[in-house]
Amino acid sequence: MTTVVPPRVCAAFEAGYTGLPALCFSRVLPTTVSDPQLIAVNRALGDELQWDLATHTDATLAALFAGNVIPMGANPMALAYAGHQFGHFVPQLGDGRAILMGVSLDRSGIHRDVQWKGTGPTPYSRNGDGRAALGPVLREYLVSEAMHALHIPTTRALAAVTTGESVRRDGLLPGAILTRVASSHVRVGSFQYLAAQRDPEALRALADYVIDRHYPATRTAPQPYLALLQAVSDRQAELVARWMHVGFIHGVMNTDNMAVSGETLDFGPCAFMDSYDPDTVFSSIDRQGRYAYANQPHAAQWNLTRLAECLLSLIDAVPERAVEHATVVIEQFSERFAEYWLQGMRLKLGLMTALEGDLEFAQQFLTTLHRNHADYTVSFRQLAACALSTNNDASLRAGFTNPTECDHLLVTWRSRLRLETQSPDERARVMRSVNPAYIPRNHQIEAVIRAAVDRRDFEPFHTLSKVLAELVWNGRSMPRSRYRPRRLSA
């Protein structure tokens, strides 16, 4: 039986989505589980949320993060949304196995969603069990927190618990529940759902909610909803560029997996590249490479076009004018992405000034990595060492199938560096700050999952979690990213 947690555990919850039209969500309670056990709790994130986690036992926290108890003032609900899944439109998806606990203010005064994932069926489950298996929960916990450590806007993992129950997939697997935190869970698919319902007032209410919560400066723009589209587009261009800087492949960039806040949302099929290959795909059902590494900016632009279609009636009462205005914004995405991407690549290559020819060299560098099957992350990290001394070139050369091509690259690179004034130490410091020493490689995550599923051994999970959260920059004193919605100018 679901009970209520004393209010001292959690900060006060805000009204959140309850002010939106009723068709935007369904109220639902988690289904209790038999024997919740705490795997991990992110106490630093809990402190950001102003939650009192330190004074409670693991058993109390396990019950909370399993949904067996409901925090006082919470507003449990499942959100409705639609989505294009691999290009095919599904008019109703929704939170089929996730339930929003509530919306609260963190220490910085920013609204944050707290959501259980894997707490049983909801009205949107479409005959599913609404549960989550242990493996995907551990994967999302590790990758989302690694993304945070890499300074990439992302949903966060607050806690993970086992349920003491099995879920049936291909066979029986141990069940688990993830509690995650987001700036919001409004997706492109949320707008698509209301557009498909042909409810213009609900659509306007959702757009106003997103403006007030994420992009308040757009409220005073001459065309607020066009400014909203521009702000979301710019945020996505920056996000995808930052993904690609660290070799991340989302895997399932459907419109229901694109958060309008500009945070990375949902870590199902996803991975970081090993050897550099722009055609790398990480989803067993993406046989056409729709969401391959190099196609991610195109996928983002396609998704934004779907968002623009939903907003047309709000942008301008005259359809032709609305299309014209929205088209300009969508076409600007490619330019904005290219700017963000090149800015980041310059830093990865140790180029502190913008000069003509930098784009061509960056492309040449990546092409050479591809041709030589060189590891993406390791190559950039070793290049930072090469910035200190030619004595370090051997390590980079060793990763190339044809070391002579590496030599040619280094000659061209050092010729470019002579046009700048930074010292080798300064350049190497900057390069190390953007080229991580550690990433959550897929084989490592799979080893963690196997240990947990097969032997109930969570020590590998805790070890990898610590490395990714604290040592991603190889022990360097790098500040953690505290991503907050930027206050955009009108």
C-alpha cells in the first residue's frame, strides 16, 4: 500500500504541469514492489534539489525511490506525448513506464522534474508492464552522469533501486527503477500530441508554459512563438555539437526523445565511439543509419521542422507568413550547428584563435582518423600530450595503421600552431579540459551489467560510476558543469 513520506525528505513541490490542460497528463500512482533495495543514490544531486537524504536509512530511501512511498506534496502523473519514431508518426505515446513525482525548485531557483522510471503501468503503457530491467537502469545512470561530468546538458540520475521482482523480456530479468531529474520532460512530441488532438488552446498553453519555464526572455519578443522556435533550435544545435565533440551517438533521436529544454533525454541504445567512423550506428533497429553519428545534426533539424509545424498557427495567423518565418529559423540551424561544432573542434585541436582553413584541417584530421581506424577519444587526448613535446608523438602514432599519415598531420598541425602565442603548457591545459581521458565505453558498461545481473555484484558499477563522475578528466581539477537554462535576450 502506498504511503506518504514525511515532508523533511523532499523540498516542497510546485504546481508544475497541473496548470496545463487535462489532456496533457494523467494522474497515476506507482505500483508498489515487493522488496526494494538501494543500489545507488546521488547525494550531491539530492543536495542541489534541497532534499534531506543524509538522515534517512537505505530502507527508507529505497522505498521512496521505488515508488512505495509518495513524498508529501508530490503530484504523481504520466505525461502525454506523440512522436515520430524512425520517421513514422505515432499519435499517442506518452510515459508508458515513467511517472513524474513532481516539480520542485533547486538551490539555484530552477524548476526540476523528478521522475520515477520503471514504476509500473500508466494509461499510456499500451499493454506494457511499465517496468524496467536492471541493465537499462544501470546504463542510464552511468551514461547520464558521465554526460554531466563531460559538461553536456543532460537529464541526471538521482537514484537506482532493485525491486525484488522479475520482468519478462526475452527471458526473466531482475527489475529495477531509476529516479531521474530533468529541467523538464517536455518534448517535441509533447507539441505533436496536442497538434494531433487539434486543440489550439492547449497547444498555446504548452508553448506558454515552456516559455515561462525555459525561455522567459522570448515572451517580450515581437513574435514570441517564433522566438521560442529559434531558442529551442539554437539550444539543440549546441547540444548536438557537444555530443559529437565527445563521440556520443544517441541512437534513437525520435521526436519523443528530444527535450525542448536542450538536455540529453533517454539513454536506451546509445554509445560513445571507439574507432572514429562517421557512419557508426548504435541501435539494432536503425538499419538505414538514420541516427548514425554523422547524421545527428540532420536528425535534429528534421525534428525541429516537426516542432515548427506544430507552432505555425501560433507564429502567424496567415499560414504563408508563418511558414516563411519558420523556414528561415529551420534553415539557420545548419549554420548555427556548424559554428558550435567548429568552436569546439578548435579547442579540441588546441587552436585558440579562429583562422581561415581551420574547418578544412579539422575535417582532414577526422578523415585521417577514420582511414587509420584510430580511437577517437584516445587520439585527441594524446594530441594534447603532443602539444607539450614532440617526444610524445610516438603514443599518437601507435594508434594509426599508417603512422606516416600521423606524421603528416602533426607537421600541418604544428605549422598552424606557430600562428598563435600560447605556451605549450597553456595549450595542453586547454586541450585536456575538452578532451576527456575516460568515457563510458560500451564494453565496460556491458561488463558492469553482466556482473549485476548474473552475480548481483554492484562493485563494478560503483567503481565505473566513480571514475566517470570524478576522474573523467584524468584527475585534473575540472569544475562540474551546472547547466542552467540561459537567459536569452529578446
